[in-house]
Amino acid sequence: MQVTIRDVAKASGVSPSTVSRALAPGGAVSPVTRERVRAAADRLGHQPNQAARGLITGRTAPQVDGIVLCSPQLSGEELGSLGDFTDKPIVLLHRKEPGFGCVAADLVEGMTDALTHLHALGHRRIAYAGGPRGSWAARERAAGVEAVAASGLVEIVQVGCVAPPLTTVPVPKAHGARAAVDPLCRMPATPAAEGEQPPQRVLLVHLVVRGSTAALDRR
């Protein structure tokens, strides 16, 4: 089991943000606190996540008040390690993860709407071209498809990826970006108390009908 920044904070008697500063080069903490935190980290075998380190230290300016991560491809474990490298508030856009504020579309509901639309047109056997399994959005859409299929409403046939002009349930990206900045600005500068969930917001989606769907010809 990976040792987290919260484990180090508990062992050294300081906050997670203090641990972040103590482990970062040039972090603003006293020498005594830095030594205590690093000793606790060594004792517990804490290893900073290199993917998270690269994301925060290699792609963001040092003088920022908060961070918005758009459709991050990091694993949940890697996202949880971001606190090792920054004490700034973080909001996820188009991704949900426990412990993070986020702005994300209701993709499960969107897929339900899309399949219900096809059912209303008379279609009962529907092909589904999903995204990569490592994508949060792809997993959410797949969950919606599987839920409708399990209800017996339609039969789903899994196929490979294609790129025609599809009837879709788009995610409002520009609105999502603005919505992500709003909770970020309202987040307190100090870390949330243990067990306290940062604000999360779900965006409404809508069905856009294009030429890839039509009523079933039963002739």
C-alpha cells in the first residue's frame, strides 16, 4: 500500500500542505519542521509520485493561486499524489475523483438519453464504439450503456472506434472551463478538514441529433 502525504502529515503532526512545502526544494517551512517531516517520510517509506511531480512542476507557473486540470489522464492514485508537490487548491474539469473539487458532465445520463432516443426511433440492436478504457469519460459512458443494456431496453454490440458525423451528447467545454474556475476561486487557501468533500458540480448535457441516426425502416 502506497504511503500518502496524509500519512506523513499524521506521523509528523503537521498539515498535508506543510508536508508538501517541507518535501519541496525551497519550501517555506522552518528547518526543524522540515527535518521532522522528512524523517517521518523516510521512516514510512514515502515515495513522491514522478508523474504527479512532472504535471505540477513541469507545466505550471510557480506563482499561481490555484490549478484547473482539464481531462487529466492520471490514475486516481497519481492524482492523489499531487498534494506532494503543491498546496494550491485543485479543480478537475471533465473528471471526478474523491477528494477533489470538480466540474463534470453527467455522461451516464447522457448515454441513457442517447439510447432512449434510438429506442424511440424503433432501434433495438445498437452498436457502441467506446473510448479507451483508461479514460474516465469512456468509463462513465460505458456505465450508462451497460445500465441501459441490463434493463433489456436494447441490445448493445461493441465495435471498434469510428469517426462519422454522429448523433452525440456533447460536453459543454467552454461552460465547463468557466464553471471550474468559480469553485477554485471560492476554495479556502487552507486545506479542507479531513473527511470534508470539496465542492463538485455536474454539468447538464443535451442530445444533438445528426445524420447517423434515423427511424427504423420496417418495410
